Amino acid sequence: MNHDQALALVRDVLTEIVPDADFTVIGPDGDYRAALELDSLDVLNLVERLSERAGCRIDEDDYPRLTTLTGSAALLAERT
């Protein structure tokens, strides 16, 4: 999976969790967890869906990288 595919996957999954997510306001390096007001269950749901769809393991140590679109896409692109 390349960076653009990973970015699309992150956006798709976030849109499933927060249907009205506006990524133009957040930006690629903005903290989407704060901007979309994701709680801990939302984050766990995000991790599970990303892991399943990308076919890679995401450990708790990786969670800090899952705060921005850029960081999340980079993580997935590295693992797949």
C-alpha cells in the first residue's frame, strides 16, 4: 500500500466513525482525534478497522502516530 492509498483508507475509516468529518478543516498534520472529538472507544474502533483493512498489526505503541492523517498514512504504508 502506498501513502495515497493509506491516506484514503484512513479518511474512509474516519468517515465511517464520524460521518460529517471535514478533512479540509483538519489538514494533513492536524490532530484529527481532537478535531473530531474521538473518545477512547472511537480510537479503538479506528485501530481495529485500520488493522483489519490494511492487513497489518497496530500496537498500542503505535497509537501516538495515529493522531494525524499524515502520521496514520505513513504508519500503514510502512506496514503493508
